[in-house]
Amino acid sequence: MSEIALAADFAIIVVVATVIGLIARQTGQPTIIAYILTGIILGPVAFDIVTEEGLVELMGDLGFAFLLFLLGLKMRFEDIREILPAVTNVAFGQTVLQTALAFLVALALGFETDEILVISLATVFGATPIIVKILTDKDEITSLPGKIDVGVLIVQDIYLVIVLALFAADDLGGAGDIASTLGVILVMMSFIGIFSLLSSRYILPGLFRRIADNKDVFLIVAIGWAFLFVAIAEGADLDPKVGAFLAGISIAQLPYSKELEDRITPITDFFILVFFATIGLQIDGLSSLLAYWWQAIVASAVLMVGNFWIMFYLIDREGFDVETSFLGSINMVQVSEFSLIVGALAIDQGYIGPDVLGYLSLMALLTMSVSTYIIAYNHAIYERLEPWFARFESDERKDADISTYEGHAIAIGYDEITERALPRLEELYGEVVIIDRQTDHIEELEREGRYEYVFGDFRHTEVRKEANLKGADFVLSSSVEREVNEALLAEVGDDATVFVEAERIDDARTLYDRGATYVIMTSHLAAEKVSEYVELYVTDRDAFEETIARDVERVNAQRRRSADRLENGESVADTDYTPGGEAHD
Amino acid sequence: MTEELVIALAVVFVTAGVLSLIANQFGLSPIPFYIIAGLIAGRFVTESEIIVLAQWGIAFLVFAFAIRIDFADVETVLRDAELASATQLIVVAPIAFGVGYLFGDLFGFADPVRNAVYFSAAVVLSSSLVGGVLLGSEIRENLVHGRLASSIHFFDDLVAIALLLILSTEVVTADAIAAQIGYGVVLVISGLVLYRHGFPLLVRLADGDGELVLVGSISILIAFLAAAEYVGVSIVVGAFAAGVAIRSDGTQALEVQNGISSITDFFVAIFFVTVGALVAIPSLEVLVIAATLSALVLALNPLVHVLSFIYEGYDARTAFLAGSSLNQVSEFALIIAIQALLMGTIADPLFDAIILAAAVTMLLTFLGRRTEDVVYETVVARLFRGQRTRKVDERSSVDELEDHVLVVGYGRIGRRIVETLEDNDVPYVVLENDPVLWDELDAECRNYVLGDALAEYPWEKAQIGDAALVCSTVDHRPVSETILELETDADADVLLRSESAAVASDLLEAGATHVAVPNVLAGEQLLATVDALAAGETDPETLEREQRDYFQALERYGFATRDERV
């Protein structure tokens, strides 16, 4: 067999990253730092045993593309529509002001004209992968500051694509060339964007409804969709990652995106590790890294502070409250690894020498490392500084609040077992959220419009988060899989009432041990009931007839409920069900 | 460079995506369609890096398989698969080897013996991935033939791994094979040691970070792959040992399993597409070999399986249904082939033929399924008619009965009913089709018939004409319908079981006296409990105590220990 494991550089990266990651975890450091460190250790700076070529580069690229696909998957228009104008304003202001700041800093530090231009263009960007990864890990990517940041980063990415295309274009003779290159890029991007939007409206809903029930096909088709966009973007000479992002957005508008997020996340985690390691691998060696070391430190400090205030001013001006503005800005203080890419291109074109790239790398490394901690502890930092920042507080604040469920009831699986209890649960707990991973059940719920629902497998973290399992007061699971119910019991709040189902007695005992309130055992119940029938049949035929007649009616009633529901949703459930606690009064 | 790779991957996934849409439309397994995607996309996917990614697909495929293995199940599998698989190895493997050798001789392959082994492996092994899709509903409904077939699949997979271990030697000598086996055993034992001590440590160090556990599991995989290569055994063995090391229980399990299954799906798609892409435009000899291979897989394989199942005491229908879901080339045969291709020990025409035959048989196995019932009724049922009555007579014990209760199925519910009937001293007979339960039936039941509830003779044997009540505990619509049909002549009351209220209503309309729907019953109990809790009539402690007492009572009567067979 060929030497796949040993020869593949990326295998070494994964193993070393795991070891460093575990050590980092013990000391409370973010894993990203461990991954970047892995790259530095394995790359030219230290041992020089791994090169960033072939598979490693491919996997790094895939990691980044998957991260943006994932990011796109989280972007539901309805969620960001209200903050969109604000975000656009912030992004434009930020780009202009930060370029100016970087320009001044570079000028003050005494670089040459060409170099200053490259540096100021290259240092504007926030490090999308770092911000997205840490905020996702912290579960803050869909919070308001998270959304503002992501919005700004997307505008930056578009700007980046333009800058990259300009640098890559071989000879930009004059303003005419620049304008025509820009025009082509913009037209291409709008075409892909429009295609993505149209497909999310007309092609995808029907397509994914058919396949969402089949786990494997669902994943492969979604990945195929992402790659289709990647290929289109590649064909149009655009950054393929933008394609992945747009593919994500087009799927995000469907009800199945949560489930998909959970399937894509592990693949992303796997590849993104390689990506972060390649950041470290790109650094050429100690000497060029340290050529401008003090300038880099000074510039990093000035830029981090300056960027924070620019962002804070801009976000605050849009009328968000102080905490949002603070968190939104402090997340964005770093210089992105894009500066290395822009720098590398600039070297190719002969605008700068390798030492300037070293300067850019050192700055990116410094700011990224520091900001990793800042983002990880952003709330703690805000708490410390809150009294001082309170002076920016003013009366009219328009924070869009992001609603989550609280004190609600969750039903896992929408079937004949759970459905009868739902109206009662709604009555007792106010809100019922159903988790189900069958498209026809979800459609039924959608038609009915009575209960909230989440499409997806309960095994997936993202799905549980969406339904806010931790905040639920009542959980009802009609899954008989023990792992699922154990995971449920481990995550749910201590005071919550939890009804679960089990197939075997041993499982039922374990579930009670882990805190279940009540364990339903369908087969034993049926055994009980049927043997009761048989007993009546052989002892008291009249009583048998009577019981049977009653139970047959129940079955028919259930069937009618299901059938009616299929035809015309909501009215039925209300009329058929006697409200109030009459059943036991 | 990277751009080309990205484009190549894009081609792989876009074609795979489009073709899996087709597979999904017809309810087929996507795997043969991935291979076809490879055949279509072949010219675009040539980079050696893609082949490396495909090998990661192999590693992950085996890794995920080994993680899922529950060693507690192995006993059941051996009980089910022992005889049939052994027959297969003794009868089919030599025949296939002979045919393979003939081909080698005819077309002048460099190493006819070795190629004959590859050919034979492709014939004997059947696919658990395809079978899993094929038998999905049967396995869920716990039907005997579903369980049988999946046991054989599992057994085949283990055989394949052993075979890969041996075949990864370049030169086959007794010493080399012994060394391979030694290394293999050492790897698996280290996997077990890691399972006990290493993996729990990893989980503890990761301290609740699921991503680190996932990456750590992949590192374990990589370490084992490296070890396997270092000592020169197949990476498949390394991946298997690594899978053994990963725990599939505990609170982290869900997340790690999800993660690995996503990554596996990703690489496995690349693997199957690449396999397809490696096939050249088939020549005449490739077609001849592929056709012969397919014929052997589609006809000889199931035939031998069916005969050995029947010999073991399964009824003809179960044997036929189980046998006919074992007629496809295994994904492990593809792994064996691609490994041989990389070692340069397989003749190109044979490689192409195995891949083509895999795609063809995987597709035909689904199509065959559609016509299964017809084939059974018109061919198999007639062939085995005499045998069927004799077998049922041999393995049943029934007295003269009148006004008795006929209980169909001896699972959890069946046992409860028998208990009730014995307490009330009412004559009864149990009808069951799983020969595994025969000992128990013989010991516990006064009257029983071991036979197929869809055939007529067992009913005759159970004297349905004189029965007062037929009580079926089997939730399988064809069985319920057969009972209702028979009942019109017999004039007995009929109690049935069904999974959904809709089916139950249909059955009631068709003349059932009553249909028990466990889900409806559970729903009612649930509602009552919620109400009682809300009204303060009971509290969680009482509920739990009552339930625990109930479990104890069940266990005392011996209803719990046999649970797993229901």
C-alpha cells in the first residue's frame, strides 16, 4: 500500500495539533492558538518538516471554504434584515477609516511609498476565520454583536476579493484597466449572488424536501451544491470561498439548515485545523519575521486600539447599546491572515520585499493571538470596563432583541405518542417546540402553524441549542435510543420534568438513575393491554366486547385526527380536543 | 495546483450529488450511483492527490465500521451466521476461485492464483452498506430475515478484514502470513488497551471540548494507520484497530460519532467516485469477466445461502428473503481490489470487472427486491412445498385443539399472553417463525407451530378452523392481512397489532375485532400522567417508585431477561 499516513504532511499536522491542543486545553488557551502554533513549530520557523503544498494547501483551502459555507448556512435573511443598513454603514466607514489609520501608521514608521500602499490595503481586514470560529464555539455568532461583526466581515470580504483581483491582474496600465477589472468582478459576483438567491427560492425548497429525510444523500447533495458554487466562482476567476459562502446562504433560507450545520461542522473542524496550521507554515523564517520587529509591535498596538475605537464609534453611531457596540468592536481588533495573502501577491508583483511580508506576518500573528484571548474573554473585559463605558449610554437605543425560548416544553418526535399531549403541554407551559427530522412531519407542523418546530436530529448539538433544551421546563422524548435520552438528561436543567421512552427495562432503570421523571415503555404497555384483552376474552366475554368497542373508537379517533390534520391544519386540533383539566376533574 | 484539485473535488461532489438525487428518487442506495458518477467523471479525476483522499475514504469507512461494533452482538451474529457463512466459504469460494483461475489462465494474467483469490473474494462477500439501506425497514421491524442478512453482512465484513490482512503481503509464504496475522493481532490488542485506558484519558484531557475529542480520535486513527504501514500490514487493519479503541458509549459518544460519520460520508463519497473513475473503457474480456462475476453473485450466492438457511430450520420464505438480499458485491471487495491495484498485484481487466460488477449487482439487488414476492410465490414456494410441510411437522408440537387461542409471535407480548392463557387454563397454540426460539417454545409452551405465518400449512397445523381467537403480536401488515383472509373461512375473533392508527383503521374495516396500537396506548398513558402530575395527584418520586416496582415484577416473571430477542 502507498505511504499515505506517513507521507501526508497533514497527518503529522493533525497529530501534533491534537497534542498541543490538549496541552492548551489544560492551560485554558483557545485551540486556535494551538493550531497556529502547530504550524509555526512544524514549519520553516522551527523544525521545517512540513510544507504548505499539495494536500495540505488543499485541505487548508477546503477548511476555509467549509467555514464560510457554514457561516453562510447561519445567515438567515429574516435574522439580519433589520440590522443590514446599519451594518453596511459600519462596514464602509470602517474600511475607509482603518485604511487611513494603517496608512498613517506605516507612514510614521518610515516605510516607502509602495510599501505603505500595500500595508494599508492589507491590514484593513478582520480575521474572518478566527472571529467566526471563536464566536461559534462560544455560541455568540448569532447574538447581535456577532451578527454585526459577521456583516462587516462579509462586506470586507467582498472588498478583499476586489483588492486581490487588482493585485493579481498583471498590468494595470491606467484607471481604465482598473475600472474594467472592477466592473467584471462586480458583475460576476452579482450574477452568482442572484443565482444563489433565485435558487434558494425556486430550486432548493423542492429539492431538499425530497432528500432531507435521507441523511447521507442530504449531506452529499449539500456538499455538491457548495462545490458547484466554488467551481463557478473559480471559473469566473473569483475567490472560490465567496462561492462557498453564497451557496451556504442559499441553503440557509430553508428549514433544514440547522441539521445541515451540524453535519458540516465536524468536517469544517477537521479541515480548519489544517488551515490554521498553514498560517504558521507561511512564515518564511525567523530572520524575515523579525526584520521589522519593533515597528510591528508598535503598529500592532496602535492598530488594535485604533481599530477598536473606530468600530466603537461607528457601531455606537448606528444607535446600538453600549454593550453591543463594545463587544462588536472588541471582537474585530486583529489584522487578518489575508494580509499575508495580499502581501504574498505584492511580492510577486515586486511592490514589496520579503521583509515587509515578515512585518505583516508578525503583526497578524501578534494581533490574532491577542485578539483570540480578547474574544474569548470579551464579556469579562466588558464587565471590568462597564462603569467607564457607561458614559456613552444614551436613552434612545434600538437594540433588536433576539428571541429565544424559555420555560417552554419540548417534544422530540412528532408522532402518535406525543401529539395527543401537545395541546395540554401548550396549556401548561405556554410554548411547545417540536424537534423532528422527518420532512413530512415538519410540513404538517408548518401547515398547522400552531407549534414551533426545529428540523433536525436531536443528536446534534446545534439542534438542541436551537430549541434551547437547557431552558426548557418540560421535555418529552419519543425516541427509544438510550444514548439520545441520556444526552437529553445530561443537558436538561435540573428542575425540568423529563418524560422519555425506553425499550428495555435496564435502559429504563438507567434513565431513572439519570434523573428522568417518567419512563414510558410502549412494548410492555402493549403487552399488558393485549394480555388484558385476552384475559377478558376467556373470562368475561361481555366486558371484552365493551372494552374493545371503546378502544376501537379511540383508534378511529386518532386516525381521524391524523387524517383531518393532513387535509386542513389548525381548526381540527382545537375542536377535537376538550380544553382545561376536565379529564381528571 | 490547488485550483485543479479543488476543481477535481468539485467534479467529484457535483456528479455524486446529482446522481445521489437520482438514487434517492427511486429509494436506492447511493453507493452504486457514486461509482457510476466516477465512471462519468473519470477523465477529470486523475490527480494522485485525489487517490490519496480516496484512501482516506477507505480508512474512515473501516474506522467507522469498527467504532459501531458492539462486541455483545458478536455472539448473536455467530449464532445466526455461522453455518451459512461457513457453507459459503466452503462451497462458493472454491467454485469462484476455480472460475477466477480459469479466467487468469485464459487471459494470461501475471499471477493467476492471486487474481483468482480477488475474484473469489468479490463473489463471496456481500455489502453491508448497501444491505443496510436495502433492509432498513426489516431490521427496524425486527423481522427474522432482516436480522439474518445483517448478521451475514457483518460476518462477511470481518472475513474481509482478515483477508485484507493476509493479502497485504507481497509474496505469500506461510511465514509472511503468520507475521501479518501476528501484527494484526498486536494492533487490535493495542486498540483494546487504548479503549480501556487511552480514550478515557483523551476525554478527560479534552475536558468537555467535543472538537478536541473528535480531532483526538482522528489522531488515534492516524497513529494506527502509521503503525500499520510501518509494519507493512494493510491500513484497513490499522483503521479497524483504531476504531476498536474509540468508545461508542458515554456522554461524548454522540458528538464523536456524529463527527466521524460526517467526515466518513465526505471521504467515502470521494472513495467510491474515485473507484469508478479508475475504470477504463471496458474491453471484451472485462465485460466477460464482469458478466460472469455478476452471474455468480446474483445466482450462486443466494442459492447457497437459501439452502443453508433452510437446512438450519428457517422457513422457505425467510431463507429466500434473507438470501436474496445478500446478492451484491461488497464494498470490501472494492477495497481489496483497490489495495491490490496500488500494490500492482491485480490484473487491470479483473480490477475493472470487479468495479463494474459491483455497480451492476448493487443496482440489481434493489430491482430484484421489487420482484421478490412474485419470484417467491411462482418459483421458490413451489420448489419447497413438500419440504415445507415436512419441516413444519418435524418442528412443531400440537395436540387436538378446539376453541383455542392462536397466538402469533413469541416475543414480549406473546409471552405475556401465553402466561395469561396458562393461568386461565385455556388451550392455546403459538405460531412463531424464528428457529432460534425453538428450544424455548419447546420448554415453555404446551402447543406450538414453528413456521411461516404467510404460508398456509402452519395455519392448518395450528388448527385455525377450530380456533376461537387469533391474537397476533406481529406488527407486519402482510401477516395481519393473511390472518384476516384466513379468518373469513375460520370464523374466529381476531386481535391484531399495528404501528399506526391509520393502518389499524384499515385493518378494522377489513374485519379485525380489534387492533392494538402501542403508540396510541402510550400516548394515552402519557397524557394521563402529565395531567396527574399537573394536578398534583402524584409526584415524580411516587411515579418512579411505582415503575421500579413494576420492573421488578416483570423481571420476577422472566419477561425482562429475554427482551433483546423481541
